[in-house]
Amino acid sequence: MTSSRAPEGGRAGATRQEDAVGVGRVCRVPAATTAVNPVEQPDAEQARPPASAPPCAEDMARCRLDIRLPPTLEARFEATTEVAADAGWRAARAVLDDDLERLVEDVRAVRRCASSAVAGSLFVLDYSRRLGWPVLDAHLRRGAWLEPGRHNVRLSPNATGLPQVGFVIGPERGSRREVGEVVDALVADHLAHLVEAVHRATGVGRRTLWGNVAVALTQVFMAFSWASDDRDRFLTTARQVVADRSPLRGTVLLESVEHRDQEWMVVWRRSCCLAFRTEPAAPRSYCGTCCVLEHGERVASFRRAADRYVEIERSRP
């Protein structure tokens, strides 16, 4: 087994933008009228156009050489490959078909979720990251094809309910696929089946689940943007990926926000992942990008995260 691997377990409710680039949670108890209608937020098409043109194929090739993520974030993009069935790995199709409800209930117990629907939402968000981040990383930074179909993916379940994701066949170099083809494979060959299965098993809405998928995938483009000299470098690419796929369209708002004399890519949610309905003994808190928060609160959370990111960059050798 090749151990370019993603971390196991972790917090079952790792739902915040902090998982991608450091945007944390905002704790407050909202009034009944506090929720913000996502339709009232600025539309992506009305946002300020990015300063740079979308990356061309040659530009993507250069990115593979020079994008350097913080070490803790880098580990989340590494793939576990050449996994063997006799080493505790099971076919993803079998696990998700046979054991999905048990996995969701494990998440519910570990996170103390208010319902199976909440646990199902968190499961899809985490699973989409574990699957999508290594696959997109292989394409964008290494020019390689990492097959995301369920036939090539194996899972190693654990007590958190969030299985580690591994691949039977590792990255194949020299891929000529477009990024849209990679996203289509992730969605059509894997995540669409997961969304429907979790929806049927728990009753959580499809829009919530597809919002989780969109957040997970676009966070890759945001992470690579933040790690570039042009902090919104892949904003246009991410917008196109979302706009061209009907399940993802309208589930997130992708913008560029000025900070420290630069434009930074941000991902704003247009549906809540329901993480606030966990750990009932704790103060109610929302992800820093949640649509429940006022836009100014989200921007303030982004600025704190961007400042932390700059400090991390400065501290690297």
C-alpha cells in the first residue's frame, strides 16, 4: 500500500471552512429573524470580476510545480493508494450499500447529533472531502488521473463513522482530461449515488447534501488560490465547475474579497450543513461561511482566517 494518505478519523463534524484554509466558527445565539435568505446575498455573477484571467492549460502546469500548502493542509490532499482487500479495506460500493445507516448512526453518536439527518449531512460533507480532495489534487497539481469511481475506491471504516478513503489503482500520469471531466467523474460515478442514499436513509434534503458536495469540491480551488501569489487565482475555474453542473448550481456563492491589498477567493454557503445541531450542551455556533450568518460576520470570519494563513506562511522555513 502506498501511504500518501489522508488522516484517519478526525472530528466527525469537521464542517468549517477551517478545514480548507482556516475559516473557523462564529458562536452566537441568533434571534428568530436572524437567518439570511441566500437569495438576498449578492449573486456570483454580480460580484467583482477576478483581476486575473482563468488559468490556461500551461498555467495549470506551472501550478503543479509551485503551489505549496501548509503541512497540516497538505496531508488532507494526499491519497492512499494500492489498497488491498485483505488489509481491512472494503469496496466502497459494498460499504455504502450495506453499512451506510450504521456509519451515519456512528457519526450521530460521536458528534451527539440531534438527528440522523444532521449526521447524514456531516457524513456527506466529510466523505466528499476525503474523496474529492486527493482526486482534484492529482489532476490540478500533478497532471494525473486518479479514478474516483466506486469500483476503484475502497473504504476502511472506523469508530467515528467516517471511513478512510483509499484507491485500488493510484494516479495515472499524463492525463489529458479537463477539470470538468474530473468533477463529472466525482459527481456522476460516486457522489450522486451517495447523496441519494443518504437522502433516502435519513430524510435530509438534497439541496443540503449537494451544498456540502459543492463546498467540499470548491474548497480545493480556494486552497490552491490562497497558496498562490494571486489569492483568487482559480475563482473563475471554480465558478465554471459549479455553474455547468445542475446539482451544484446555486448551492454556493463564490466571490473575491479584498484583504491586505489582494483579492482572495471565498466560498459562501447557500444552505446550512446543520452542524449547529450537534453537541447540544455547547453554545450554538455556525460555520464561518454559513448562510445563517449576516454577510458582515462571514467577511469578518474570512479576514481572521486570511490573517492566520499569512502568519502560517511567514512561519514556514
